[in-house]
Amino acid sequence: SQQGEEDPQALSIQEGENATMNCSYKTSINNLQWYRQNSGRGLVHLILIRSNEREKHSGRLRVTLDTSKKSSSLLITASRAADTASYFCATGSRVRFGAGTRLTVKP
Amino acid sequence: GAGVSQSPRYKVAKRGQDVALRCDPISGHVSLFWYQQALGQGPEFLTYFQNEAQLDKSGLPSDRFFAERPEGSVSTLKIQRTQQEDSAVYLCASSPRRGGQPTDTQYFGPGTRLTVL
């Protein structure tokens, strides 16, 4: 069964805008990861946040984690057309994935 | 350095045929994972190896699916008597060992797209 569930399922924005997507999970975790998958390409790891962390930054990415609500959010600032992809959250050492958020950034 | 590679990249099989999908993990990575990804869905966990030991095969959908990693490096996912519902992208990932414990970050290959006619 998939651990993480992303919301929204699809998101369309203009280049330069920020994109926020959310992830909810069901059981306790050691860490949560976000991955990106471009059309026709494999999954690429973006960022990992540990259960004792509340916020983490990597370039234009900002991830938050609220273990009390069992939720995480991924913020992409100043989006670019190249950010168009599906974004997945995943938990656990076996890395269970949700169905993903399909982000489209229009030039 | 070289990433995870998978072969073939595309495979078309007639229903009932057996197929074998290969994964070459990043050199030295202890952990290896197989996932199945249907169109428009996230990857579904199939099985996990630590070195040559298959520690978790709970995601294999039926006994037609079999995976092995005999020498703790290259892995093969075999599907016997393929059916149309087996059509999907099969992703392989490997994970390094850090501090004596397997880490959770996984590095994915490009996948093998299997189409069963």
C-alpha cells in the first residue's frame, strides 16, 4: 500500500510563480522524501527531511514537516518551465510512494 | 559516476511469454529495490535486496514474479507467463550504505517499459 498521498493531483501555474504541494501519510516515520519525475525519465531524489526536523531548504525548494498532523509540504519558488514534472512524496526505508502531483509550469 | 542502468529500456512481449529485466545498481550500493509503475500512478514497491539477501518481497503481485541478486550486485526481475496487466514501467533503485546503516535515499534507473500484447 502507498504510504504518502499528494495533494493536489494536478497543479498548473505560470513561470515565476510559486508552487505548493502537500503530502499526507498514515504511520509514524523516520524521514520523508520528495522525488521528481519528468516525462519519460526516471525518478530523481530532491530532498529528505528527518522526523526531528520541521523545515529544510535546498535551492528553490522548501520542505516542511508536521509530524503531529502527519503532513509535509513542498514549496518550489520562482518556478521555471523545467520544473514541469510529477512530484512524489515517499516514506520509509522501503520508500512507499503516493500517486503524485502533476505540476505544469507555463512559460 | 555511472548511475543505475536498466536493460532493456523497452520490451514488448506476447501474452504468455516470459521476460527478464536487468538492473545494474551503482557500484558498491548495498540495497536494491524494484518498483512497478502503472501509467499515471506512483511507483509501487515490489521487492528489496540487501546485498544478495531478498529481505522483502511483499510487493510481488503473484508467484509469476521472481527477483534475484545472486552476487549482491546485478539484479534480474523475471516475470513468467506475462499478462496484459503486467504492462507497466519497472523501475530499479539502489541505495548506498552510510555509517554502517542502509540509508533511505534511493537512486533510480530509467526503467524498463514492458508492454504485453
